[in-house]
Amino acid sequence: MAVRHILIIGCGYIGERVARAWQARGARVAALARSEAAEQRLRSLSIEPFAGDLDRPETLTMLPIAHAVVYYLAPPSAQGHTDARMRGFVHALGASPPPARVVLISTTGVYGDCGGAWIDEDTPVNPQTPRARRRLDAERALREAGRAAAIPVVVLRVPGIYGPGRLPLARLRERQPLPHEAECPFTNRIHADDLTEVCVAAADCGGADRVYNVSDGHPSTMVDYFNKVADSVGLPRPPTLPMAEVAQVMTPGMLSYMAESRRVGNARMLRELGVRLRYPSLQSGLAASVAEQGSRGD
């Protein structure tokens, strides 16, 4: 697919990486900016800023979406069971010639608790938290708009993202406890560089109105993840306690995360998007993350 114009809605940790990947391919990259500080940051990255605020839909009518590949990477609305931000964006899609494609980052949380079973894209969705329900609402609203306007929409359901600057070092240094491994659910993850490659491949060859689960295909427990991170940076492994005790000190977000267990298969992603993971194992991904983080002085 010959792409000349990219628009990123939600240009944060992953958005910046996607922007760099497309700039390396000669594409012009623009992004939504809700503040003057955001505009300055984008310009420093050679990204063209466009003023707008997802929480104010009237500011989105002039977005440069015509014939662009649009990445929607923004988080959902903060409250409720529907995503008002996505609804505003969908409305803006009808204000100008349509984009060439929209790629949405969603979450594997839309599947809910699967009791540790392996899942794929045919597994029924069953979101059990308000945030996951908002994510599913965003998926449905965008896919419906895509079908109505013949806009190819690709949905990427993503689990935990790790990479340089995104490792739980503060939690390890604080010696925050985790449940005993036998009580921990299965969790899934993807390295930021691999997710970036998936995002680019989704624009190149993702199927219209198609969903792809994104993961490295090697789920493990939260304890295993934290232990490997600790080992990779030379910190003590976190203490473990019975789940009932740890639940007393966990944040609500972490507690809800620990309440769901699933193992995410990535066969469709590998087969249809042609992605070859750079970091198919946590060990290799952590080694690269620590090396890059160290070289930057983080």
C-alpha cells in the first residue's frame, strides 16, 4: 500500500514510534494536539500538529483525514459504558473525504476473564470492567461507521505493552508484594517495537473490518514477569504473599487486572499481517529494553 499521509490520534508512547516508522518510509505524519505544549512536542519530532480535543467534538471537523491512514491510539472516555471520544471522532469522519484506512488500538480486556484458557479472535467478547466496555463500544462504533462509509477499519486488540521506559522498576524498588504464583492469573504482553511493526503492517495489509489479537504468544504470570524484569536489571525479586493479603494493598486497577486470566493466541496476526516478531520471548525483549533504557540514561 503506497502511503503518503499518516494522521495519529493519541500520539504518545506508541504513537511516537509509529510516527518514526512511517517517517523512515518517507510518509508525512501529522497528529492531533490538544494543547500548545503538545504542539511543540510534536514539532520537535517533525510531526505536524493539528489542534483539536477529543473531548470537544466540535474541534475535530477540520482534521486532515482525507485519504490518510489514521491511527486511533487514544484512551477511551474516563467514565461510563460508552466511549464519547470515539463517537465524536466517528462523527468527524463524515465531515470530509474519507480516510484510506483507520487502525484502532483496543484491548484484549474485551474478552474478560477466560479462566486461563487460550483465546483467539473468534472467542466471544465479555468485558467485565467499565474501561473494557468502553473499549468494546469504541470498536463497535468505528467498525459500524467503517462499514457504512466503506472505510477499511482494522482493530488491534493489545495486552500489556512493555519496552524501554515502560518497565515496573519503581514498583520493584518499593518492594511491593505480589500474590503467590500459583494464585496469579495468566497475563500477556507485547514489546513496543513489535507492536509498532504490527501497526504498520495493519495499514499495509490488514483486512477491512478485521480484528487481530496482538501478543508475543508466550503468556506467563505476573510473578514471572516481575521476576524476569527484576533479574534483568539486578533488583531483588518482589515478595509474594497470599492473594487475600496482597488484595488489601493493591490499587483498584491492578486488582481488576489480576481478576482476569487468559492466554492470547497470535496466529492470525502472524499469518495475515506477515509480522515476524523481533522479540518473541520476554527474555530477548527485556534485554533490548534494558540496553536501550540504559543507553538513554533513564
